[in-house]
Amino acid sequence: MDRDVIADKLESLRRCLERVRDRCPVTPEELMANIDAQDIVALNLTRAVQICVDLAAHVIADLPVSPPESMGEAFSLLQTGQVIDGTTCLALQRAVGFRNLAVHSYRNIDWQIVHRICCQHLTDFEHFAIAINQYAGRP
């Protein structure tokens, strides 16, 4: 496992979350009315999820498990390997669902849900980052 790769990806994740916090309007209605904010928030949330998936794949390569068959399964394997807890696993699996919707069906995004993610669930990504950082620090 390359700790520099992990550090770089964690920094990228931090920047994405900061961008979401900086650009997400105060209310869901403001988000629904602001196309630029929608683009910035959706792009950075999507990037955040992808960075987490990439980090998961990097750590999984270091674990005695088979490669995941899906993005969501990557987080299950991290839970099995005791890298993340069940709550974080479930949260990141849900985030993958958002990512898939954002990438494949952008027009169908529910901006109320996106606003809720921005206001209540960015800590899920931070908990994941802490767990990965702790794992990377292990001898």
C-alpha cells in the first residue's frame, strides 16, 4: 500500500467536501434554482464518491480478499477487513447510489436529497477518511 497515494487522495477528498460546503446554498429551494451551484455540488459529490471508491480499491489490494464485483461491494470488503465500520459502509454504499444517479441520470436528480446530503452526510465521507488514514498508519 502506497501511503503517498492515500495521502493525495485524502487531500483531494477534503478539497471536494470543502467545495461542496462552500457552494451549497442554505436551502434546497436555492439549490433547485441555482444551476451553477447544482453543477458544482453534484460534480464534487460525484468526485468525492469516486475518490472513496479508489481509496477502497487501493486498500483492498492490501487485504486477503478477492477484488470487489461492484463499487458498493468494495465498502463491504473494507468492513469485512475491519477497516471501516458498518455505519460507514452503508453510508458509502448509498453514496455510490447517488453517484450512479448523478452520472447516468443527471436530469432525474432530486435536489432536496442532494441538499440533505450536503447538510447532513458529508461527515460520512470524513469518517471514511479517518478510517482509511488510521488503516494506512498501521504497521
